Amino acid sequence: MAVYTGARPRSTFFPRRRLEASLLRPQAPALQRRRTRVAIRANRRPRVVGLVICGIVVAFLLSFFSLVQTVRVSASSYDMDRLNSQYIQLQNESQQLKSDIDRLGRQSAIRRQAIADGLTQLPAPVVVSGR
């Protein structure tokens, strides 16, 4: 490791102090330093594999979210169709029951149904005299 004359770490807490000290002592002409990034000097390059895997995971999550939304919409439309068909069926059944009530509510229909079930008309009333 080469050490240059007057090379000191940069002071973060007292920047003026370093400046004053450098003015007091004469220094050798500074050598031009190459400006390179710390990651390149330390042989640490950005990991492309990690970025690719991260991109794949994000793409998978977005596509999975889209699939979930599509399934939810199709399930909702299926439920709405099923409920509509049930509603129509209940309306038809209600109409059928109303027509049955209207038809069976008349006196002649009640008499016919009673005769069909084995019931007959009452005989003439018997009058019992009191003693």
C-alpha cells in the first residue's frame, strides 16, 4: 500500500481544522487521483442475478393479482346469474300460488274438493224437544 506525503483521511467533524493545518505547512504538489466508484474499486459489482429474480417475483405477483381479480369478477357474475334465475323461479311460483288461491277460494271448488276427499253433506238437522 502506497502512502503519499500529506495524505490524511478527510475530517467530517472538523473540516476547517484540516484546512488551516494544510495552509500552515507547505506540501508537495498533490498527485491527481483517479475518481472511481467505491464498489468498482472493491470488486463489488451490482448483482444482476438478484435484480432479475426480483423482477420475476414482482411480475409473478402482479400477474397473480390480476388473475385473482379476474376470478373474483367471473365468480360474481356467476352468482348474479344464479340469483337472477332463482328470482325468476320464485316469481313464477308466487304467480302459480296466487292463481291456485283464486281458483280454490270459490265455494264450488271447496265443495268439489271435500266430496273428492270423501266428505258428504250434513243430513237435515234433528230437532229434540225439551222435557
